[in-house]
Amino acid sequence: MDRRELRAALSRAGVADGYYRIEGVHEPVPTPTDFLFLRQASDGVWETGAYERGAYEIIARHRSEQDACGHLLRLLL
């Protein structure tokens, strides 16, 4: 599963748009105050985590986009 497939799966499952941000695919405007995220770090590793109170907290780092997408899906369902 890639980021676009993840976005489609979350939409089909009825997960509210404001609960998550997927870099380059789903970036809600205005930005919610708290959300889970998936992004690619500058070193190429994929990160999943939570944004709360203006700070990003990395929950896990993943070697592949597929692994990161699976992790975010599990967190949100």
C-alpha cells in the first residue's frame, strides 16, 4: 500500500479528514490542532507520529513507504 492507497482506504473506512495528515497526499486546510501523520524524513526514512500542541512526536520510523502506511492505518482503525 502506498500513500494514495492509504488515503483511499481511510476514506472508505470513514476516518475523519482532520484525524490525519499524509505528506503530499492529504494535507487538511486549515491544519487541525492534533492529528496523526505520515511523512518522509530528510534521510529518506518514513515516519509516523502524532502532532499535538504544536509539536511533532515521532512514534516510529520505517524503512519503506509500505510499512509506514500499514502502521498509520493500524493507528487510525
